[in-house]
Amino acid sequence: AASSLGAPDEATSAAGIKEALAVGTERAVSSLSKVNGYFGNEAVKILMPSSIRKVADVARMAGYQKEVDEFVLSMNRAAEAAAPLAARYFSDAIRGMTLEDARAIVSGGDTAATDFFRRTTQDKLYAAFKPVVSQKVGEVGVARAYKDMMGRYESVPLMGRQSLDLDDYV
């Protein structure tokens, strides 16, 4: 009866969901790939890793705000460089979406689409991003900024050594 009244069937609804996700992810990837795509967007900006926030706080207090800021900026620049790779993996996930996946997104709550993409793309995205991020970490100065900041921190008496895999974190 619903079909005779012009309501879409499940396949049409699923196609609409796929199209909405395709457009949304295309726009998100395009936005994140630009300069300040990550850095200028508080919702996705890569912040100081929690494991070394104390280091950053001490560095700031010791007068090294510039080094801390450069480190955060450079991590975000590396992510912006890697972001274009996401389009392919999101497109593949959307093309492979089943009717059940579409239903789960519609009825699954606020994080259902994110959960779908996490389940279908996370490992592939990580594998694709890691080499690009590793390369860009060197090019945009993440490693230098990190070493500068850590050197300042470790030069302060009574501060211990800290360690972080930058490529993995970004």
C-alpha cells in the first residue's frame, strides 16, 4: 500500500542513503584535503597527543610556545596531505553497502554511519595513510618540531624522556 502511495521501496531508500553518504564523504574529503582542512576545523583538528601533553605544557611554560604550535600545525598538515586517499575507500564501502547496512544506518542512531565506515574502511585507510603520513611527517617538519619540543622539555631539570610514534598517532 505504501508503494502505491508513492513511498519509496527499500531498494530506492537504500540508493538514496548511498547517494547521501557519497556526496557527504566527497565533500568531507575535499574539505579536509585543503590547507587548514584539519587544522582550521576544531571538530577534527589533531591535538597534542595526550601522552605528551605534559611535555607541551612544560615547553610552553619554558617559553617554547612557538615549537609546540609548530608541532601541532605540522601534524595537521601531514593529515591534510593524506586525506585525499580516503575518497577511494569510502566510495568502495558505499558501493559494497548492503540493504542491511543501509537499514542499520537509518535506525542505528547518531553514530551509525561512522560505525559503518569504521568497520568497512579503518584498516584500509590506516594502511593507505601510514606511508603518506610517514613521508609528509618529514616534509612538513613534524619530526623536527617534535624533536625541538622534546629537546626543550628534556633539557629542563628533573624531566624524563618521553616517546611517541608520530606516524602512528597522526
